[in-house]
Amino acid sequence: MILAPSRPGIYARGSETVDQILKAALDVLIDEGADAFTLRRIAARCDMKVGNVSYHFPRKEMLIQVMLDEMLESYDKLLEEMVRKPGLTAEERLKLVIILCLEDIQTKRTTHLFTELWALANQSEFVADRVRLFYSKVHEVIGEYVAQINPALAPDEVHSVALFISAAMEGSTPFLGHQKPWAAKMPVFTALAAMSFVHLAKTVTSRDLAGLMTEAA
């Protein structure tokens, strides 16, 4: 189960004002980019005074944390509905996680949002840490099924495989994401990724990983 950390800011979750601020913040990042992500621009987007926004979220970085927490919760609900249902093997669950991640990358929200979050992370240690925590949760989900498929792997080896799978999928964003140059190739990329990553999880050994580390050195 993915658990989000406690939320910052001063607000009652689900209140109309906070929902408007969060939606405006998300819209600014997706439609206007990291350079426009200011409390003033967010306030203008939701037709509020800057003071109203800053009362609930004194720093824009707090909005980033809340948005990522909300995304983790939405993804966790999707996992419960699609991946954790009874009767599936670990291989089937891992394949579904891969497909769901790559389908999500095709959406405008994810393609634009994460591209801008990476840009913000280059400028802010706080945002970089929030993004790192987000992906750590993703690695945990992938690693859970890698460990079940290949129980001979040590925990650090499981993490290496999960990290590779996650990084390979995220790396497809500028090539195959929403309206990107090779977006039309995403279906075949997804099929190849699901087949290749599940096969990797099944067959990679501790000796393989140690050998690769030696070669890299």
C-alpha cells in the first residue's frame, strides 16, 4: 500500500477554496510551465487574492508536496482496482503496473506535469526531495512484484531492477509522451516493455548483476 506523508499547509482537505487552489496550481504547471509557477500566477488562475492562496499554502513548494501526495493516492486506488485484485500472478501484476505507467505517460497531465517538476527539482532541494520520495514509492510497487517473481534476489538487487524498470519507462516521456515525436509508437513500446521487463524480472540473477557491476567498473 502506498502511503502519502502528512500534508503541509493550513487547510481542510476537500474544501472548495483548497480544491480551487490545487486545480489552479496543477493547471499552471501543465499549461504554462515551471517558470509561471508562482503564488501570484496561481492566485490569478483561480481568481483569488495572493493572500488567500498563501494563507493555505505559504510556499509554492507546499503545493508540490500536496499535488504529489494526491497523485500517489489516486495511483494507489488504481492499483487496488486493477493490479491487486485476487487471482493474478506476480508476473501479471507487474505487467499491469508497466502498462498502467506507460498509459499514464501518454496523458497531457503526466507528460507536462513531470517534465515541469523535473525542471523545478533542479532549482529546489525541497522539490527534488518530494520528487525523489514520489519515485521511491513507485520503485516499492515495482519491487514488490519483482521480489515475488524472483525471490532469489537480495533486497538491494530487487531495488536495482525496479529502478531500471522505472527509469526506462520515465525516460520514454520526451519521446513517446503526449504529442511527442514518436507518440504513435507507444503501443508497440508498451508491448515490448511489458514483455522485456517481466522477462528480466524472471531471469536476472545475482551473478548477472554482480557481473554487470564488474564490467561497468
